[in-house]
Amino acid sequence: MSSNSALQSDRLHWAFALTALACALLFGYAVVVDAGRPAQVQQRLVPALGAVDRCELCHENPKHHAGLDDAHPPERFGCTVCHGGQGFATRKEAAHLVSMDWERPLFSPAEQAAACGRCHLGAQAPVPQVAKGRQLLADKGCAGCHAIPGVPRPDFAPELDGLRDAVSPGFVRAWLADPGKLQASHRMPTFRLNSEEIEALVAYLWSVPGPALAPLPADLTGDGERGKKAVATRRCATCHKIDGRGGDVGPDLALAGMKLQPAWIFTLLVDTHRLRPHTRMPGFRLAPQEALDIATYAGEEWLADSGEPPWKAYEAPVEPTKAVQGKKLFADLGCAGCHRVAGQLGAQIAPALDRLGDRHVVDLPHTATGEALPDLPSWVARKVQLPTAFDQKGGAPARMPTLPGLTAADALAVGTALASLRAVPLPATLLRDHDPPELRLPAGQTGRLIDRFRCLVCHSIGGHGGDVARIALDGAGARLNRAWLEDFLQSPVTVRMDQAERMPILGMTAAEAQQLAAWLQGALGDDRVPLAEPATASAEAMSHGANLYAQLGCPTCHMAAGAGTMKGPTLDGSARRLQPGYVQTLLSQPALVPANRHAGIQLSAEQAAAVAAYVLGLPAPQAP
Amino acid sequence: MEQQNTSRRKFLGQIGGAALVALSAEAAWASLRFAKAPVSYGPSQRRNLGQVGRFAGGRVYVDDAGLFVRHDPKGLSAMSSTCTHLGCTVREAAGGGFVCPCHGSTYDDQGHVTGGPAPRDLSFVRLIRDARGNVIADLAQTVAGDTRLQVG
Amino acid sequence: MGKWLQGIWKSVWRIGWPQDERSAVKAMLSSLVLHVHAPKIRPESLKFRASWAAGLISLVLALQLTATGIYLMFYYIPHPDAAWRTMKDLAFVVPLGTLTRNAHRWAAHAMVAMVTLHMVRVYLVSGYKGARQANWVAGVGLWFLTLALSFTGYLLPWDQLAYWAVTVGSNMAAAVPFVGDDFRQLILGDRSVGESALLRFYVLHCVALPAILFLVVGFHLFRVRKDGGLVVSENAPGGGRGEEGHKLVPAWPHLVYRELIVALAATAVLLALALWLQAPLEPEADPSRTPNPAKAPWYFLGVQELAHYSAFWGGVFVPAATVLGLCLLPYMDTHALGVGQYLPKERRIAQALFGLLLLFMAVTTVIGTLFRGPGWALMWWPQ
């Protein structure tokens, strides 16, 4: 190295030694620091879900909820699809928390439920939070304004054609200002309108013509007393509240009676579906006299004590010049999203929510108060409970209306259901649609009758329809005799005394009843029920059946031969109502009709035959 | 004085040189460590072969696992189709037994070498059953040729 | 034994360890690598002020980038489904993966800065005049290649930062009149940034551009030596064209030793940066989620700032005119006054103009980087 002596300076030698040492030490330090990395990493690879999960580095033998393990093995699902977090990470904080390069930390319970909802579709998904949320999305009419996959457009808001013939402008003003003041359990949300906006909307609505009202028959006079009786015998209370009692399928008759013009009520009763084609009310067959009686009754009965309706203060002439402004407002507010005008629903004016679950709570607007919202479901919950919570000073106010009767738990369920809507598609093999398959109703005369009498508002078939009638129509053809059905449809007797809801007297003709009974019998069978001949049992078998009937405690619920209670249907003369094959099958397979409370009663085939023979042998009661 | 300078400079030079040697060694070691992948994205060594009923027909070849699965009265066994010479996949020979297409090694029906360059008999891998009754082959574990998975 | 080892040494290096000036000259001439230097050089060119070591550091960084880049290629998969995942593997499981990626990222930024600095220095001392005209143009080419390498590498992590920076950058190219859209499709291989673009950028970044770069670097270094080494002032002792009789020093060990020290220092700084400064990574690229604002890499933000005013004038014309002007410079500014001096009297106007250009670039870049918020709105507080 003697030639280095040519470098007549120590500085360069020092610099060389120090820089070389610095490199060696820094690199050595890097190698030592890095040695903390796991040498071998086992990972769960699920390419279809994009999962590269290294959770088991720390979580040995990952525990699963009992019952989920079989259907959701980690080999098939990995961890992060359901639990969130960063599967790649090999350090706890990187795996569990949010970071610059990872936006989905470990899921909160609500987010986990939402993750279940990505595969489990439908309002009957076996994930309580998500199912409840989806039900609420439908019930609250969210799809009036937002496009939401799997949630149908609402069909419960009244059509608004010819509103001027039905109610007074004062009622509409009072309703728009605060529907809750007029009806505690209303469904329409509050739009926070000022009086000028309300005036414009009324002007527009008053400009929309409706179907012509039926002329009041000049030769008849209505009788309120007869009308009151008709309302009772026709069983209007099955759907409407009367004096605070009754169903809630239709509006409370107290409010309806007070707000509606008698001529409009008369038209609705005699020509229901011409006046309101999309109403849920069946087309009763009423004589003009009966309709006039009911309209008269409605006008007399529900006048306020003061003689003045609560919207009296709002009564004033409509200003037709504001109709143009009102029409624009009607469109801007999205009123037509729920209310049909001229038979048409309007566009969904609010953002589609089909990929809301992809949003990250950090990217979404903050509340005006700066409140910290931990996850997306909570953010949505805040928004649906208090739409104005995110209004910023000087910014445009929220357009979303305030929904009535939404608890904090409801709001979180809605948020959870919406958070399950992600754009990234999961493999089709993992998806489970828990909604019932589409219902195909018969066309032709039968279809028109089902529509006219609005059967599916109360009854359900294949999971579609209402739940006013407790037992679904599925399998009704295997349970009931056709002759009994024909009679029942024409003049429904009460089978289940314990139920408040009873089949209204629709006034079906014999031909209509035959048509529907034939369809019920032919189309709604049940594979589990054999077709059996009416039993002709020996006296011995009959007495064995009678003994068993008593021993099993049947009279605890059923009335027969003058003994028992009315909790279940009366069994005297049931041979006319029930098919023998059905009675036998039900007694040995109580799950046949889950809703009829026979669970726990499971007889052997021989016992079932004996009891069925006894029950079907009970004579019909003597007509008084 | 000059002597002192020279020896100090020589010493500093040696320190720097030694540091460079150390740096090279570290770099070589780090390169080896870097290159050894600690995770595998390849297919899992545990293969699900499906339900037992699938193997009722005596010997079945499961091609995605490369296994000849035999169901005899004593139970199930799984023989690898990988030739013990250089790892080609053997075929069933026309007259029974197996033959390797690469260098002509031959094996009898039990996987014993009968000819060619193969140094060992064909290997057998461990079979287990999971909770749902599926037969799982663990390609990473070899077992003796007479090992059987008892099936009901 | 010692003799035998010496024999092996000589068989490789042809000569022994240089013992005197004569053998030092021989060593310089007989080594493939070292003979890029003249065997004897002017002592002024050893001074820091003569070079700022900017060119050397640029070369050292290029070599470090090559080394770390090769390591990264062992794990990187140029496909949208896998690219970002490999970043995660480097971060979490590959031994020294973090260090390697950090080093590559910071060396890339540093190289853009050092090459630019090198060019500024050469301009100031009129290093583009006389015989050096073509080498200046080669240098401008290297500057351009460095930017292209940095830009193509920017896409490879396939995170939001990468995806949107390249989307914005490639859309600037679309502002070229008449052929802009075709040009953009040529780069991307598709109408938008996707798997074709990723593969093209990968091949350009790992094969095509480095190959061209090192060929041009070879030419550049060769010409530095042939054109008389570093530019030194005519007024410096022994300056100018190296007349007979003035004292030259052997490159070994004076230059070689200094270069080694600079390379080691640069390596140490890079190691320290890579150890304690994490290379950024953002969430995986998502074409449906545009970050606001979407920004190009910092060295293009001056251009993006200009493009904000006019896509053509700011995004195409000004950069093209700048590069063209830099290439034509040595053929337009040919008088030989003030060569080798940083602030000669004779070049006040030229230096002032250049200073203004630099200031303009710096100001627009700083505005684009720090003072532009969501919607490219001006923000008075840096982000």
C-alpha cells in the first residue's frame, strides 16, 4: 500500500475507513433487525376470495362459533372475508388496525354481520341484523328514492290522482307540515318543508285530475246506523282501525272518515279499483245502498267533538298559480318515488346504494359536531336517524327526509344491511338467496279474481303475500274440502275464534267462489298428504279414538261435542271442512303446518288414524 | 513522524478494507436469505380426494394429486405416480405394473422397481379422513407401502 | 504460497498492486473499469467544487438501483391481480424485503435529483461547449431516461398512488396535438391503465430503459474522458487545455480513492434512509375510486401544475420546448468565454435566464406538490 502514501492527507484515509465501516455496520444492523421476521409463514390461500390470510401465525386453532364451523371451514373461506383485517400482515397492529395502505381494520360486530350479508342475500337471511335491516329498507320505503339491490319499490303510498276530490287542502297542508300530529303511526317521512313549499305542493296536487266520482244515487238516502252495522258485519276491522281497535293494513277509519269527502268514499266502495288501481283494498261487491250507508256513517261518526277537524286552521283557498313551482318541487323531493301519479312511479332521485359497502367511513362526510363514527354501519345509522347530522355550515342542507319511528337499533340494522352491498362480486357458488322464489299466479279469470279480492294482501303463498292470515295458503288444497271452500268464500264463517283478524265478507258470487276453490284445490297441494277416502271406522275404533282424544288433552284447545275451549278451531262437523288424509298426517307429522301450533303432538300412524276417525266422525252442530 | 503517519494510514486502510470484506459477506448472506421464499403460493400439500365411494373400483388415478389410490379389503392406500429416478410421472403399463416414459424405469403393481434406473420403489403418502368423511392425502408425508386407511 | 497467490492476482489484474507513479498509470490503463479515467488528471478536478460529485453519485445510484431492482424482480409479478400482493409480501414476509424496496424507492428519487443537479452544474460551468456539445445532448438524454425509468417504475407497486399518478401522467401525453391519443394508447397498450400498461411499464422499466441508459452512460463516460475530463477554469493554475509542463496527478490513487469514498458514503446514506424512512404504499389500485387530488410523481408536478392551466401549452409545449431547447443549447451558445467558472461576468444574462428557468420549475413543482388540494384547488397551508 506504499503508493497510498501519495495521498498526503489523513482525511481521505479517515473518510475511507469511516464510510466503509458505516456501510458494514448499517447493513449488519439491517440484517439483525430483519432477523425478527418469521422464517416460515403458513398462509390460508383462497384465490376466489382474494384471501391470503396469515392470521394463524398468532391465532392457533382458530375458534369458530358453534354451528358455523361446518358450513364455513377456514380452508374455503379464509379469515378476513368475514373478520376483516389485513391477512397479509405478520404483525399484530398491521393485521388489526387501519393504516395508510390498509383501509379495512378488524370488523366491528355490525361489519361482521354485513360481511355475512354479502353471501346471504334476501330479507330472510339467517343473519338477524341484516334480515331486520333489509325488512326495514322495504317497510320504510327507502327504495322510493334509492336504488337498492334486492329491495322492491314501495307500494303502500296512496295514489295522488284527484286528491282534490278526496280531501280538503287544509288536511294536505297539515299532513305535509307534520303527519305525526294527525296520525301517530304514519309511514310518510317528514320533509322539513316551509309554508311556501307546502302551498306550492298543494297547488300542484290540486291541479292533478283523478277519475270521475260515481254520482250519488239521488233516489237513495244513507243511514248511518245501518252503515255502522255494515262495517261490523263486513269485518272492515280486519284491516282498518275503528275506534282504536283493528288491523293496520289500511288507514285508521277515524282519520279517514274525518278527512274524506262522502262522495269519494262512496265511489271507493262501489268502484274501488277504478278510483285507486293500486290500492291494497279488495274490490268488495256492495250494493249502492250499503255503500251509501257506510259513507254516511263515516261522515257522521268521526266528526271531531268540537265539530272542527284538527286541520281547520290550515284551511284556505288553493293558489293555482303556484302549481308549476309545486310540480318542480314534487319532482325534486322525489314524492313520485312512492306516490303514483297517473299510474306511474317517478324516478329514484337519490344516489343508488348498490356499492355503499365499499365506502370507508374515513372518506365519508363528518357530522357537523365532529362526532366520531367508528364504522360504516354506524355512519349510515346516524344518517337515517338524523339526516341533517352531516349538514355543513353554508353547505346545501340534506334532502333526505326524516323517517318516523326508527329506533337506534333499527337504524344500525339498516346500516348493517346497506354495508353488505359491495361491488366486488363473490363467487356465485358461495351466494345463498334466502328470498322465496318468484311467485307465479294464474292468468285469466282466476288471476283477475285473486287481484280483485286482493287475496295476497292477507294470505301468503310460497313466502309471498301478507301475514294477516296466520296460516299460509300453501297446501290448502290438501287440507280443505272443495265444497266447504266454496261456501266459505261466499260467506266466511269464523274458524279460529282466537284470531282478531277474520276474513272479510267480500260478496263473492257462487261462480267466483267455485273458480277460486277449484284453483286452491288444484294448485296448492302438499306432497306429504295422501289422498284418503273418508274413513268408515268401526265403533271400537271410534271409542279408542275418543279415549285418545281425551287422554291427549285435545279439549284444552278444541271444542267438540260441547266440551273444550275455543283456542283452536271447533271440531264438530269437521268432516265437511277437512280432508281425512290431512287430519291423519297432521296428527303424526306436526311440522306439516308449523303455524298451527300442533307442535309436540306426534302420534303413531295407528293412533293418528283412530283420532282422525273420531274427529271426522263428530256430527255437525244443529242449526239453531 | 513520517513513519507514524504511514502506519496510521495503513491501519485505517486495513480497517476500511476489513469493513468492505464484512460488507461483502453480509451482502452474500442477505442475498441467500432474501432469495429463500418464506411463503408458498403453490397448491397445498394436503389434497382433498373426495368421498371413499369414489375408489370402489379397485385402483383409481387421481390426476390433480398424482396418486394411484387403491381400495382393497384392508383399506385405502395412495401410491405416488412420481418416478423415484428423476421425478417424471409414471404410466400404467399395458401388461400391468407401471413404466416411466422418461428413462424406462419399470415397477410392478405394488410399486416395486423391476427395471430401469429407478433407485427406489414408488412411495406411498399418508391418508387421513376429515370430519366430513373426505379422504385427504398429505403429500408431504410418506408412509410404508403396507399402511392402510381403515374405511368402514 | 505468497508467490502463488500473487500469480493468481496478476492473472486477473495483469499487474501487481501499483507501487509507484509509473505502475499506477499502468494500472489505470490495464483495467477494464478504471480506464474510463485518464491515467493522469488535473489536480483541480479532484476538488469538490469541480464536480459536486453529482455525476458520480448518479452513476452509483444507477448501479444500486440495478442491484436492488434485480432482487425485487425475484418476487415481483407484473399483473394487476398479483403486483400489489407482492408489495405486501416484501413488507411482511420476504427477508430484507422492506429494506430492498425502501432502498430502491429512495435511490430512484435521489437519482432524479442528482442527475438534475449534475446538469445544472455542467450548465453553469459551460460544460456543453467546444468538443463537449454532443456529450451534453447525451446528458440531456440520460436525464430524460432517468425520468422515464422513474415514471415507469412508479406504476409497478399497483397501489392507488401508482395507478392514479400514471393515469394522470399518461393523460398529459394525450394532450399532444393530432397523435396524442394514439401515443397514449401506444404507452398503455389499451385505452386505460390496466394489465397491458403494467406489463409494458415493467418491460420498459426492467429491460429496455436500463439497457439504453447504460449504453448511453458508456458513451457519456467515454466522451468525458476523450473530451478532456472535467471542465476546469482557464484561469485556474494549470487550467484550460493542459499545456505542457504543468503538473498532473495520477488518477490512482487520488481519483479512484476519492470515488470509492463517495460511493461508500452514498451507500451509507441510502442504507440509513432505507432503514428509517418507509417507502409509501397506498391501498391497492382501484379504478373506480379516484383519490382527490390525483397527483403525478413529484418531479412531474411542475408540469401537472402547468397542465392545469392548459393541457397543451402547459402539459406538452413547455416540457417539449424545454427538452428541445436543452438539446439545441450547445449549438446556439457557442462562444468560449467564462468556461469552467460558475459565475463568470461574460455569462450574466445566460446564467440569469437559466436561474429563472430553474426558479420557474422549482416554484411550479413546489406549488403542485404542496399547495394543491382536492380538486386541484389552491391551498394556503401545505398538505
